[in-house]
Amino acid sequence: MTSCQFNLKYGLNSALNESISLSFENNSWVIKTDHCGIWEKSYAPLSKCPNNVKVQNLDKRELRLIENTIGKGKVFFCNFPIEHILSTSESVNFTDKSHLFYRYIAKQTSINLYHTDNDAVRVKKLRLPLSSDKLYLIQNISWDEQKIKHIFDNDQTIKTNITLTPKQYLVVLIKAT
């Protein structure tokens, strides 16, 4: 489905280092893999892809995000086990920016996506029937006070100045203008 060829070696793995430096959309961060076994952090080395397949380099080594269009749909493939590595990491919410992959894919598939300018604060848009006002549920996921200045609602940016106490939930109503 990716239309790419991989340089896989039967019975041999290509394991990631204990920490990998990733970069995507002008953001850089480090993911620790020292808690994963050698097979849990193996990746599929890419040998070649056709010109019509979009390949984005995620590190200086061989990690890639592959995007292939098939008919009216798209296939996204990461050649390393990013979800497993993240799901077994204790500090993933505070040091990791891998949500940028998911945000990118959501935009490509026209999924409505909401976020803030602070990675420690989550936001969800709530439905307000028969109203042009906007209602957001905002959550501070950290044990520290957090501030947000912007809520990003698809292509619209809402300016705000909100301070959240540790683990606080807040419902915010934005009146239509």
C-alpha cells in the first residue's frame, strides 16, 4: 500500500538507538527507546519509493513518514513503531511532539482538529445546537500552572488569555461576533 520497497533482512532487526532525535514541521524533539526491547524498537529501512509517493524525513538516519495516494484515499505509514514507543513512555505528554504527525494526518483527511499554543493543555470543541457561539472544554494535563494565549480551531485562531491551575478543567464560551 505504500508502493515503497524496504530493505528487510529475515531474522535480523534494524533497531533504533536508545534515544532518537526527530524533526517534523520545523519542530524537533527526542524520544527515548531505552525502555523497549530490541524487537520492539525495530524499524523497516527504506530502499526506494516511486516519485509520486511523498516521503518525509523524520531524523538524520532512516526514519520516515510515507504518504501514498491510492484512488481518492491516502495511506500514511511510519517505518518505525512510533505508537508502541509512545504508549510505553512515562513522560510522553510532556516531552514529546509526536502529536504533530497525527495533526498533519488529520488535516490531510479534513478531520476537525482543535489545539492550543501550549502542549500541556488539551482542548475539545463542544456542540452548541442552534448557535454560532463556540464552546470549548479545556484541560490542563500537567501538575503545573499553565497559560494559553490561543485556541486553534481548524483555520481560525481565537485569542485568549487563560491561566489554568494543575489538572484543571474549564469550559469556555466564545461569543460569535
